[in-house]
Amino acid sequence: MITVAGFNTAIDRFIQVDALTLGEVHRVREEKIYPGGKGVHVAQTIAELGERVRLIGLVDTTHRQLISRQMSARGVLFRGVQIDGELRQCLALQEAGGSITEILGQGPQLSQIEQDNLLRDFGRSAEESDLVILSGSLPRGFSETLYAGLVDFVHGLGKRCLVDASGGVLRDAVSAKPFLVKPNRDEISALVGHPVINLQAAEMAVMALRERGIAMPVVTMGELGAVAADDTGVWHAQLATTRARNAVGSGDCFLAGMAVAIQRRMPLEHALQLGVACGVANAESEETGFAKRSSVDALLPNVMVRRLQPA
């Protein structure tokens, strides 16, 4: 079992318009609504790849059925903690040319009881799991140090913890030394204090994270693929050509592939290969944050992996 802490559940609205012009009125060509948030994306892709997964997140009265129905259909065991407020709303506006503008809602302020309920359910699920993932932003009310504390808790259970976060939450989590962290290009740049814009810089960044006690640091670099390190060395994986339609959530699907590979004790080069295939499968699909297994299987042989340097 894999537990995914996707605490800040969202409702994703994916809207297509001809062109986005500030200050103008726009007519929607197509609109779709999905349960969202990074944890949802990670969990449903893990389930699609055939691993048992439980998602711990928030629900409100309005969207409980929508989220529960989709998670059940996708094979995710969902533990939704009821809140009095409303879930955050996230908007993705895609222009005819393919560019996407994201607007991420702030989300509810949790009461102390709601926070306690979320952490209680997380703790129970983590105890029953082999692998734990902390994914995405935190609902308002939680301290930036929460993930660091949860990493320590998971360590105490003798289990591996994977973290995908940003800003101060990521910085504090790194200090607790989770098994894996997965910053993207912007997040790693903020963490190390200088731009990480090419593979050489990404290679140096993962080596620096290894020195800080992260067993398997990974940096995703968009079209440049991903760079990761472990005891076997530093590796790079990339799929040279893609037909990207909607890249929102691709990093989450990448993490899902990595988590499945770790759960199955696959070597890092194969884990990276699966992760990249999952990320690209999402980017080539219209839906946000879901990689179909058939698409992943088709892409997998085309993902090129090379070792940048030995251990």
C-alpha cells in the first residue's frame, strides 16, 4: 500500500478559449471539471499503474460525491476529511495555440479540529503502508514545517517518504532528509539560490541534495527530461519528441511513476524511465493529472536513459 497525503484537494476547471487577452471578454470553447490537487493526480496515476493506494485529502459538501465517485472509478482508496468551508478552485486557461495560464485558488482556512482529523487519518494510513508521499501545498492553518514533522514521523515507522513541495515547505522538508524530493526547475532554483536552467546545473543540484542526506533527489526539467541520483550515480532520462497538449499535472504523474518503481524495487534508471513516460503520457492527454497505462506502456521504450556520472 502507498499512502498519498494530498491535503489541499482542489476542483480543477480546464477551460479552452481562442486567445487570452487581459481586460477583454472571452467566450469558452470547452470546459471540463475534474477533482484536482497534486495528491489526486499522484494517487490516481499510481492506481492506474496497478498499485494499491490510499489518498488522504479534504472534501466539502458540494464536491464530496464528485471526488469520491472519480477516485472509486480510478481505483483509489479515498479518505476524505470533511470541512465546513469550500475546497479551493484552480483554473487552467488554454489558448488555441496550446499555451496554458494557471490560476491557483488559495483554499480554506482549516480549524484545529479539521487539522487534527486530517493528521489522524494520515497517521493511521501511513502505519498501514509501505511507502508514503507528501504532495503539494498545505491548506491554510498548517505551519510550513508540517512536512518536515511528517517526514520524521514516517522515518519513525521505518518507511520511505517522498516529498513534492515548494518554497519554505520544501526547504524545511529537505532538512528532515526524506528518501526522495522532486523539485521542478523553478523549485530547485529557489532552493539552491541560483538558476537551474540546463542539465549540468541539474546534475550539480541533485549532487548537492545527496550531500544534504537525500537518498534519491530528482529534478524535473520540463522538455529536458529529469535528472536523479542515488548510490549508483547520476542519471538522466528524456523522451526526445512529444505531442504536448496539456502539461498541467505532468510532474505529479512523473512522481507517481517513480513511486511505483520504488515500491517495486526497480533500479533508478528504470524508475526514471517510468516516471518520464508517465509525465509525457499526461502531457499528451487532454485531461489534467492522469496518465493512462496504455499510453505509458507505448511511450516507455522510447524514453532514453543515460548515466551522467558513476557513484
